[in-house]
Amino acid sequence: MNFQQLRAVRETARSGFNLTDVAAALHTSQPGVSRQIRELEDELGVEIFVRAGKRLTGLTPPGEAVLPIVERLLLDADNLRRAGADFASQDTGRLSIAATHSQARYALPQVVRDFRTLYPHVTLNLHQGSPRQVAEMLLSGEADIGVATEALAQYEQLVALPCYRWTHSVVVPVGHPLLDVDGPITLAQLAREPIVTYDTGYTGRTHIDEAFARAGLKPAVVLTAMDADVIKTYVELGIGVGLVASIAFDAERDRNLQALDAGHLFEINLTRLAIRRGTWLRGYVYAFIEAFAPTLTREAVEQALTGEPVED
């Protein structure tokens, strides 16, 4: 048994049993992948994959049992390398962060700047995606840290740690009639306007939909986007009123827009930072986490990774 065989099995399951893709991912040939799989099956005495001719079409029952063990073995091997690197060169390495656009654009820049000052020899890789894509990058090992508001807490394989709470704002062009409303804006007033907001599953969109549903209202959502900058662009063009994360509005930068507080209309949102369970974190990773969320000290993160609860 060797790591090439284990990687062949893992990548085959991840790629939907397409050996051409597996060969490309592992920088080898398709016959080489097939040989590695067959050698491991022969050693274990069971077939891991269901076959239809020369094609692999799924996992056998033994394969379903074997795959999690393969994943753990490869994760432990990666942790061993990280542990050695941590002691050999504590301030040098790579940190890969996956985040949604809103987090990458508004929450992370100052943290990244300060981290670079403290750890100039650590290379940062920033990946952007949907909350689900952020989770998938963590699960595949492509990212060390994931930051998002939606989805991360839904994966048992991830430890999702609470970072900060935030609310939504309504953004409108200067001179919009909603600015003349007496008192706080209401859901009924918003429901009469064309709305531009986040795609489903992004940046607290769930709480927006739930609030209108509870009130028995159906908002006229005319345009959705993945990030606040796009939303604000179309609000400036008069397409509708925008619902964005409050941190995404800057009065100095967004001079053609004005913001109305919507904290009383929608539930407070919680941004989380997630790590894959069982992952060895190098010292500078703990430093980055604490810079992003000061309550997430190394001790708190280690407690969470060992299964102890972290309060929201």
C-alpha cells in the first residue's frame, strides 16, 4: 500500500469516476491510475469501485467503508508534513483563504495587510466563490481557511467558528422617495419597490427571504448578484433599491447613494470562519484567525478542533 494508490482512489471518487480527469489531476496516465487502484484492491481483497466494462461507475459497499479511511490517511500525511514545516520554518510558508466576495472585499483587506506586515515570508492565496464553493475548497484541501456567512455550519467535516455579527442596509439613489419616509422603513414599503439584492445563498439572503415570508409579503426582486459592488452599480442606474450588507456601504465612496438602516427588518447575520476537521494548523494560521476575529484565540480554536463547543 502506498500514497499513490490512496490518492488515485480519493481523486477517482472526487472526479465522479472519470479516470481521464484523475490522471490529469495526479499528473500521470489513465492506465497508471487504473493500475494503482487495482493493486490496492488486490492488496485489500475487495473491489472498491463498481465497474461497467472498463469504466468505473460508483463505489461498492466496501468502497464506501474504505474511502473515509483513505481520506483520513492522506489528511494525516499532510498534517505530518505541516507539523514538520511548522517547526523547521515557523514564519515561512503558504496560507490559502477561500471567501465570498463580500468577505474578500470588505472584511479581509485590513487583516491581510496587517498579517503581511507580521509574516512577510508567508505567501497568501485568496480564492473567491459562493459559500458552497468555499466549503468545497476547504473539504478538498485547496483552502486552509474559509470565510462566509451562509452554508459553512452545514458541513459536519468542517469546524465553523463564529466571527462577527452584521445587519443589512437599504441603499437608494440620492433623492429617492424612501429617504423622506417618517420613522424606520417597513417591509411593506420595501415590498412596493423593485429590489436588487444578493443571489440565493449569499450574504444573508436567507434572512431577507424569511422576513418577507413571515410578513406574508412577496418582494419584487428584479435583479440578483453575487456581490454588493454589482448591486450598488445597478441601484445607481435606477433599476431598484438595494439590499446589501451594512459593511458594504461607504458614504465617502458611494457618493451617489444613501443608506437606510434595515437592522430592524431582518435577522442579524453571523459570519463564520471554517477549518476542516483534523487539519494541522501552522502557527501563522492561528495568528491570521485571531487577527480576523480577536475572540478566536489559539486556545479557543484548538478547543473547537478537539470537539469542545465555541459560543456564538
